[in-house]
Amino acid sequence: MTKMPRGHHIVEFLASRPEFVGVGKATAQRLWETFGPDLYTILGDGDLHRLSEQLDRNHAAIVVEAWRNQQALADCVVFFDEQRVELNVARKAVAFWGDEAVSKMKDNPYRLLTVCTWPQVDRVATALGVSGSDPRRFVAAVESILYDRLDRKHTWCGGSVLVGLVARRLCVSEEDALTAVELAVSDGAAVPIDGGFQPAGAAYMERFIEARIDAHVRRTVGNDLFLDGIRSEDVASFLARFDPSRSLTNEQCDAVGMALQNAFSLLIGGAGVGKTTTLRAINAGARHFGMNVFQLAVAGRAAGRIAEATGKPAQTVASWLKGVADGRIELGRHTLVVVDEASMLDLPTLYRILFHLPEDARCLLVGDTAQLPPIGFGLTLHRLVLERRIPKTELTRILRASEESGIPRVSLAIREGRAPRVPSYHSERAGCTFAKAPEARIVETIEDILHDLWSEEVQVLAAVYGGVAGIDFINAHFHGLRTNAGFSAMNGFAEGDPCIWTVNDYDRHLWNGSMGVVDGFYGDSVVAVFDGKRHSIGAGEIQKLSLAYCISVHKAQGSQFRNVVMPVLPTANMDRAMIYTAITRAIDRVILVGSEGGFSRGVRSDPRSLDRDVSLRLRSNETAAHSLSSEA
């Protein structure tokens, strides 16, 4: 890493902070060139006489006062300027430790690994005189590798793999790397389990989830009066009244009984097998037996869909968690939490749900394990379905009329790793079709398809952002068509552009993935409509809004659209889970555009997206309790 020149930080600091009124880059540079390192002392002592050699006396007084008010950050600026490292590290240190930033950094600079990269922190540590064999450095190297793997969605690392990575990071022998791992374990930075190691946070969350589910499973088969009071004949009697025409399949009836008679259970199945219909029956049954039901989904559109299907309220997991934390939502013994599209639950989200859920409440996870794993780290539903002790019902019988769409049949073949024959695209043909096109003509072909289906709801989904058929290019192309047609535009948006909200906004009741349309402009604000409500989005928040002519398959997960168009290329992430998830977002038809070879190879190969190293599994009660107590 290249050292910063002396004075770089203080010049940037004075020029960038609004508190230093009237000090721009040129003025700050002049002050440094005039006083050099003495500038630190002049500002710290409040020496107006010296400072007035370059500034008006009143201006000098303002600068001195601002320096005094920013003393903690100013001390860091001096400290890091002397060490010639990045100013953003100083800012992160102050945000992390406040007035104690410098002392904390001197004590152990590697503490900053949670907010800085290994090269950044290691460079600072070296500048502070930390030796290459310092135990603090050894521990930090192990921790940083576990963090790096967490960024790649892994919560666990095999022992030999970790030792090899540590040896390369520290440029030491494997024997020294093993010593580093042992030091990290003693320090609590690495937690040994299953022949490998985990970062402490991920280990704690996985052990907590395991212990909580284990307790739920044990309570179900024990002597719980409330759960024992719901007998199989009681469930059958309810179903006879709820479904007098016997339209529910035996699988669906079994799922209802499972959800009502178990403290924790799983309902899984592919597209078109009737999960939503089953949820309607579970919801009604739970309320019939006196339960208070909370229906949740990660995505806002998914929550809206489940509410519409069951006729009962539903909300996002994020809004539910906030309501529980705020005390607006009360939970208790008769609570049943149903999480739809649970394949999207990452480890922290499932941890938070179970953390807030009382131990004597009930939880049902509903999802499709053939879909993409969560965007965040870890695997939850995909791993929990492998546990035999957890009650589980898998719906396998396709109920959605294949004559009308054909999508369930195609998706089932893809789910099983078989590349189905897909007919060629025609604007009058429903179901799944293929429009062959070379990569350079994919966007042009999509434009033709959208023209054919101009009167219908169509959403383009893609697997990658870059390239001539990626999300960014597709959005720019169609946005350009609109601006060239004369629609008013501002801040990267044009009137009529479809858009997507990318964060959870509790004040606006907009969630990450909320879809809308740009309605116009007001001053420097973009006005967008979401679910019939207008929102004014100022320039300071415009980064929360993105174009949505094309969105990622990940962002579409949990949503459904009448028609879906998907560019298909032989990219690394065009795997079975990606294709299956995209296809199952469509209700009426899905049109694949691009390479049939890429489609076939993607379907036949095992999903790379599911290749995550995790250590989530049910263990003995004693093991889970010991793990939790030792990590606390």
C-alpha cells in the first residue's frame, strides 16, 4: 500500500468538513505549505496570531473553534497523518470508539478489522511498530480470513483450509499458521466445531438457532398441554368443515395437521403444488384453535401476495421485527409465526426471528429449496430440511393446470436437473418459450418481446449486472428509449420509468424490493408511486431508488409477475437454482432469451449458488447448551 504524503490528511480534513467554513482545498493546502507539521500545534493551541498570517482573524477564530469541537477526529487526523495512512480509517476509528480512538488503535489496531480490510489494518499496525510475529497480528489474520469467507456467504471453514489460508496471508509456515489458529481460538476470535472453525458471531447464531429448534422439537413430543390438546381427530373435524368438497390433497391435509400440532415445522414444495392453498387452510385452522397468526415474508411483494391469498394480514420480516422490538407487537404462548418464501432467510434474519419468538410459541417455515439461497450469509431452510427430527411436509403433486401455462411442468424438470424441451417463442404462446438470440442481440430481442406484450405486465429478470445483456445495460437501454421519446427526465430517471426501492424505510412503509413507477418531478425530487401512494424522493435519497426495467433474480425472489423475460447466457452463476427461481416467478408465461446451450448446461449442473460451507445442524441438547455458554 502506498504511503500517503505528510499533510494529506489534514488538508483533506480541513477542506471536506463543513465545520471549517470557508476553507477549501486551496486554502487548506496553503496552510500546510506555510506551517507544515506546526499547523497541528497552532490549531491545537488556538494560536490565532500565527493562523492570522494566512487567514482573516475572524476566519481564523472560526477554524480554531471548529478544530476544538472536532477534537477527537482531529487527534486521529494528526495521528494518522503522522503514520501516513488513509483518512477514511481515521473516520471509521472515531465512529467506532469516539474519544478513545487513538488509545484503542495504539493498544490493538487490529480491532478495526470489523470496519476495515486486512491490508488497511495491517499497514497501520506495521506503522505503529507491531511486529510480524506479534500474537495480535496472528489472531487478526485468522479472524480476517473468517470474515472474508463470511463475505462469500460461508459460516464455517475446514481446519486444513484455514491453516493454509493463514499461512499465505502471514507468509509463514503451516506450523506457525497452526499456532495462529490456536491463538485465535484462545482469544475467542475463532470457534472450533465439526473439524473446522467459525467466526464467533456466526457460531453463536447457528448454535442459538439449533438450541431453539431443538427445544421446540422436544416440546412437541413431550407433555405440552396446549399442543397435546390439538388431536388428529380435531384437525380432521376442522378440515371437514373448512373443505367440505375435499379439494385439499392428502399431502395438503397432512401439512395442516403438522403445522397445528408441532412447535416448529417445515412446509416445502416446488411451483404449482399448492403451498398457498395449504397456507390458507393452516391460517384458518390456527385461528380456529385460538392461535394468533403472524404471516411474514422477506420481500414486500411476497407479503402482499400471501395476504391476498389467505385474506389475512401479512407483513415483511423487517417490519415485524421492528414492531416486536418497539413493543407494538405482543407475542406469547398462542403465537404462530408463518414465514413464507423461507429459502430467502439468511442466518442473521432467522436468528432474529427466533430470538424474539417466545420459547413456547410456534413457527412454520414455508419455501422451495430448489430456489436461490439467501443474499446474506449462511444457509437456513436449505440445511434444516435435511434434519429428520424436524417435522416436514413436502408437497409434490402439481395442481396448477399445466394446460394453461406449462410452467410447473418445466420448472419440475429443471428442479430435478433435466433440461426440458422448450418451444420457440411466439407472442400468442403461453407457458415457457425460448427466443434464440446471440448475446449482442439479446436486448434487441427483449425489446421486440416487450413490444409484443405491451398491454400486459412483464418483468425482465437477469442473473448478472454487467455485460451487453446485463441488468445495468438493459435498464440504461430502455431508460434511453424513454428519454429519447421526449419524456421529462432528472437524476437518472424519466417519467414512466419502472423503479425499485432498495432499502427498508419504516417511515415510508417501503421495503427493499418494493416496485413502483416514476410519476414525475417536483423541484429536485423524483416523485414515484408505490402501491398507489406517491412518494417524493429528494436528491439526498436518490441512491435508494433504482431503475427496474430489469431487476436481478435475487431481488425478484418472493415476487410473482404475469409474464417474465429472462436473458440466458453461459455465465458462472447461470445455474439450476438461478434458472428455476426466475421461471417460477411467472404466472402466465416465461420467455427465455439467448443461448439454448447456456440454458441446458445451467440446468444440468449442480447449483453453485448452494455451495456454501455452514455448520447449522441439530445437535444434542447438551452440545448446543455447552456451545452457547462457552461462546457467551
